Amino acid sequence: MEQFKSQPRLPKFATPKRYDIRLKPDLSACKFAGSVSIDVDIVADTRFIVLNAAELSINPGSVSFAPRNSSKVFEPSKVELVKEDEILILDFAETLPLGLGVLAIGFEGVLNDRMKGFYRSTYEHNGEKKNMAVTQFEPADARRCFPCWDEPACKATFKITLDVPSELVALSNMPVVEEKVNGPLKTVSYEESPIMSTYLLAIVVGLFDYVEDHMSDGTKVRVYCQVGKANQGKFALNVAVRTLELYKDYFAVPYPLPKLDMIAIPDFAAGAMENYGLVTYRETALLYDEQHSAAVNKQRVATVVAHELAHQWFGNLVTMEWWTHLWLNEGFATWVSYLSVDSLFPEWKIWTQFLDESTDGLRLDGLAESHPIEVEINHASEIDEIFDAISYRKGASVIRMLQSYLGAECFQRSLASYIKKHAYSNAKTEDLWAALEEGSGEPVNKLMNTWTKQKGYPVVSVKVKDQKLEFEQSQFFSSGSHGDGQWIVPLTFCCGSYDKKKSFLLQTKSETHDVKEFFSDSNKSDVAHSWIKLNVDQTGFYRVKYDEELAARLRYAIENKYLNATDRFGILDDSFALCMARQLPLTYLLTLMGAYREELEYTVLSNLISITYKVGRIAADARPELMGDINQFFVNLFLYSAEKLGWDAKQGESHLDAMLRGEILTALAMLGHEETLTEASRRFHAFLNDRNTPLLPPDIRKAAYVAVMQKVNSSNKAGFEALLRVYRETDLSQEKTRILGSLASCPDPGIVLEALNFALSPEVRSQDAVYGLAVSKEGREVAWTWFKEKWDLIEKTYGSGFLITRFVSAIVSPFASLEKVKEVEEFFASRTKSSIARTLKQSLERVHINANWVESIKKEQNLGEAVQELAHRTY
């Protein structure tokens, strides 16, 4: 039996074809009993059957194998469950006949509280606490519910039967065929599913209301939620029906199942899970309350629904062959969700907001501790950590780069043929490239391998010399060190206007291009004065560094509003990254930021705000004496837009302005802007007296909560206590996460400690604690001490899922000293495990980068004068 242990994949001598599963959950004792009959094809001589199982107790007497074409029944001489490999080894002592047979197994398990496998979630009904039973199987947890071949390539059909309390709703991937009530219990059986992977199977049992609609072909679509919240499901339902119609056309394949249910689960680790025909969601990602949800919540619901529904084709109908290709699922669903939301809500300018995805990808991928898009997975425990910004965001960004290079029509045509070819089966990254290469005639495989098989990305430097542009690529690292990666880069650039655009593939280290052709003979001098912008619309996944002359022209172009929002965003974000990498001085970055004083575009300002937070923290560590002037400069940057937007929504204003108002006011509160703090306090008190006051609509609540926390300290806790009261009284998850995200922004370390303790208390669902980790810079040390003290509890609660990685990065990354690196390394020396190893290395690398940045700012000359001039400049 030893040969089966510590292997990344199951042996191939038997393949499952069909599962017949019966489960009986006991919601009060929190356990379940079950049996499974699996049609197995024995394809090679073996006396063993090896499949996955974890945290189940197997009844050895219930295990048998009955070949289809003989009356003999084989019983195993040995049944071994290997805990660390999560496999079940059945030794039948004699060779099993080739061909089909039925493997029967009886088992029992626990409805755990760890949000994976078959688990329990709690809810209140008429003031009484109740349990529901829910499944979450991706990536590798179907094995915690029933023994199975728990790998994406082992596709089979599934027939489910449940024995559950008669009064409860019981859902699965397929519609109900029959329901037999027998006193307090009922037996519910479902239609057999199409061929699918184990990780997409789903079961939910509890009390629910629903709203319902239909697709044009009659397919039923429902949104289920807690009793009394049905109206909050209407927005998601409307988005779902319209999105399904759009995907049906885009992929040129109808929606594959007879129904689609979407359901809100109170305890849910991820944002949502695309189970075939029964998509599960966190409440915040599915429910929208007209009166108490903010614009940002509405957008979140639409993009998450669009992402999960894209998976019904891309992921569920065509599935990745192994977790190495996870990015195909996630990167693609992320990209196409923007396509869908843009079509439904064009006024949201969602493709401009897509830059937030790219930026997150670029930030993580600038680390030496990043990983390629395609990553070797050798054990199930390693899978959770790659559900990260590389798989989702870099994945989506390189797909966007490729689509913009090949053209939208060609891309869509090739995609539809890829889906037809691999439907009900599995595919690898190369299969997608082959389809796109065939459809376009371009060397897609060669081009894209440079983006998926190696980590990182290039920075392209550009300078002007005698009417020629010189381009050079080198690998970009946030640490400022040099790498030797090389890419095939789809380069685009404009000269002086968006009509004058050129594109080419940069396939070597450097190239020179003539720009004379852009200008008529009479305007030779234009070359000397025109702005030149690379990576037009930021569709490429790379950064750009301009020489001083070109940079100055771009700054002028920004001040004079010649550039579109995506390009303004790109210039700012690349400059920030280059400054962090110590390739540009802070003085340069701050001067550039000054050019954005009249910026009004949501996505650009939102990034400007997050850059001020980061620069503010680093500068406070490096040059505390300059903080008065730096904060004054930052306040001045935001007053123009704050005054234009005001505190109150305008009649008929855009969705983006509603989102921006909240972010701008939050930024001014964090910067300690007195008028903002006073006004926020006035409105907050009105809200405490009347939760429906028009003075504090959902879009500005977070800003008011943050403002209130700026004034709280150990001798004046009234604001903190008031927020806790609101938290306890609301049953809207979005309101709870808004409050949680504000508490630790308090500058008083004692209060930060109380906020952190609250986040880990039973009052906060364990899925939500991570929202409470956004700690003020004054609270870093106390958060680290707290983290060390609570580590055993954190590990016990989160140790088996991906949420634990959020704790590590949130607490460790904000530091900026090499002493802290040593301290963290010492603490984790005896406590590290494979599921956090990658995150810990990345977080420590960020601390190194911060520390080096602080040192370089300490040495920067003329920074004091520059900051003073910027802070007191009159416009």
C-alpha cells in the first residue's frame, strides 16, 4: 500500500463513471450518515482501488465491489484511510476483473464549522438560532462528504438522494424528481446530473424564501435567501437572467442545465462558488437592499454574479485538467464578468475599473516571491494559496491583453469553438492557445507562454533620440533588483493624439522606432513637444518608465486634460511602482500627484487615494517631521472633488459619483481634515437617532464611521460603543462589514486592540473577521502582539482554509523595518506550514521593500522644500 502514499494524484487504474449518493444530515447533532454506489471502470490489472476520503469514518463491512458481468462480489481484506494524503485504500487481495463494476461504501461524518466539505452554517428564524447544512467542495473537499475520485479530470454523472426534515428546503445541482414525506422526515431525489467534476457538486438544506424568473427559453432561475430577505434577491435575479442570455450568445452554446439556483449562505469563506446549477454566495455578494446597500455593494453583486455564471460554461462545461490550470477558470471568469457587466451597465465604465484588477496583479507579481500563472501543484494542501491575485487578476489581465491584440471578434469566434470542442470534458492552457492560434493565425502559444510560464512582467523604458523612440524591456521588481526575464510584449503608443497610434510586438531586449511619420513636414518641431504615451488604454500587463523629457510632457498633458482616464491612471500607477522600487525619487511622484488636483474620474481618484495612504505610511516612518505638510498637500489634492461632490447625493447623479463621494470623504477623514470630521460626527449622531435618516445614506456611512473612529481614544469611547451598537442591531451583512472595516482605523493603539479582539469574538462570523484587520499605522505594533497571542486560536479556526493567509498578510505587510523581519521570521520558525508558506514569504518581502524605501527617502535631498512648496501652493 505504501506506493500510493504522498503522491500528488490518484492512480489511474480505475475511473468513476457515475455516483449514486444518499445522505442523511442530522442538523441538531451536527453529523451525517451516507452511502455511495460508484460505477467504476477497471482499466488496468489491480487488486487495489484508491480514491479520496477525509474526515469520514468508513464502515469496512459496508465496502464491496461487484463486477457488472459476474455474480461474484469482492470484499476488501484491508480498508485503510490515510489521513495525511486524504486517500482511502481498498485492498481486495485478488486482481479485480477489467471492465465496469459497482463499488459500494457506507460512511459517517461531522457537519463541521470550518466552511469546507459538508458543513453547518447558523441563522436565526423567529429569534431562534438554527443550523443549515451546506457544501463547499472546491478545491478538494468533496472527499469530506463522500469517498470519491476528487480530481477535476475525473468527471462522472451524479444521482443524489437526501433524507431531511420535512419542513426544510433541500437543494442540489439538479431539479427534484420526487419528494416522499414520511412524518418528520422526507426523502428528496434529484435528476441525474450531466458529466461533471466532484468539486462542482452542491447540497444546501435549511429554511429559505426565494424570488423567481425565467430565461427566454423557459429555464427557471431563482435566488434563495433567509426568510424575510426575498426582496433583497431581486437585483441579483435580474442580473442573472440578463447575463445568462448574454453568455448564451457570446459562447454560442445554450445554458447547459434545466435550472439555475443562486443562494445566500450566512457563513461562507469565499465570495461565491460556481457549483453547477446551484451557485452559493456570501450574503454581501448576492443580496442588495434598496435602502441600506451602497452603490459599491450593487456593483459587487453584479460582478460576482457575472463571474459565477461565466463559470457555468468556462469551468463547469469545460473544466481545467488539473489545478495548475486554475487560472484558466478564474482569470477567464474575471475577464468575461467585466464584458457582461459593461453590456448591462455601460454607465459604470467598468473597463476603466478593470484597472484595479490589473494593478492588484502587477503589485503581487512585482515580488520575487510571486509565482507563474501556471503553477505546479504537488499536494491538495497547496491549492488554496493559488486562489490569489495572480490566478484571478493577472490571469484576467493577460486575457484582456491578448483579446485586445487579436481583436474582439476573432477572440470570441475562437472561444466558441474551444468550448464546443471541449464541452463535458477537460482542457489545459495549451488547448485554449491552440483554438486562438487557429482562429487568428497569430503565434498565440509562443507569445502567451512568456506570460504564463514565467513569473513577473517587464518594465519598458522609453526615450526620444533624433525623432526616434528607443524602447528597452527589463524585468520589473518592486524591490528595485534586476531580473533576467524576457517577454514578447504587445506594445502600443500614441503621439500627441489618440488618432496617431502605432502597435508592434517587442520580441527582443530593445528596439528603435521612427516617429517622423506621425508628423507632416511642416510640423517637424512637433516631435520635440508632443506627448508620447505607451501602453494605450493600459491593455498591456507591463509598466512603463519615461525619460525626464517625455515624463514632463505627460504631466503637462494630464494637467491640460489631453489624456483619457485609463492613461491617466496608468501613468500615476507606474510612477508609484517605480518610486517604491527606488527608480524615481519621492519628490518626482509627489509633483506628479499634484497634476491630478482637478481629477474627477472615479477609478483614477480611487487609485490616487490608495497611493496617498501608502505614501503617507512610508513617509511617516522615514520623515515624521514632514507629515504636517504632506497631509496638507494630500488634503488639498482632494478638496476640489470633495467640494464638487458635497455630502449629499445630487438628483440623477452617476453610480460612479456615488461611489467616489464615499471614498473621498473617507480619505479626508483619515487625513484628519477637521471640517470633514465635524460634519461626519453631526450626521452620525442623526443616524443614531434615526437609522433611516436621509443625512447618512449607505454611500457615505463608511466615511462617517471612519471619521468617528479618528476621534475615539481610551478616555472617550462613545463613538466606538455607538458603532458596536449599530453592528449588533443590524442584520444586513454589508452594514456589519462596513463597521468592521472602520473600527481598527482608530489612531489609539488601545482601541485598536479592542477592535481586534471584537473581530475574533463570537459576535463576528469567522468569515468576516478579516475585514477587521485594516489597522491604523499607530496600531501596527499592538496588532502584531495580538496576532502572536491569538495565533493558536487563529490557526485552529482558519488553519484549513485560505482565510488564514489574509491574517498573515494584513498584520505583517505594513511594517517597514529589517528588525521586524527578523522578529516575524523567529516567530514563524516553529509555526510555519505549507498552506501559509507562500503568503509569509511574500509578506516579509513587502516589509523588506518598505524598509529599503524608507531608507532611500531619509536620504532624499530637497524633499522638505518640495513638500512645503506643494502644501502651500495656491491654485
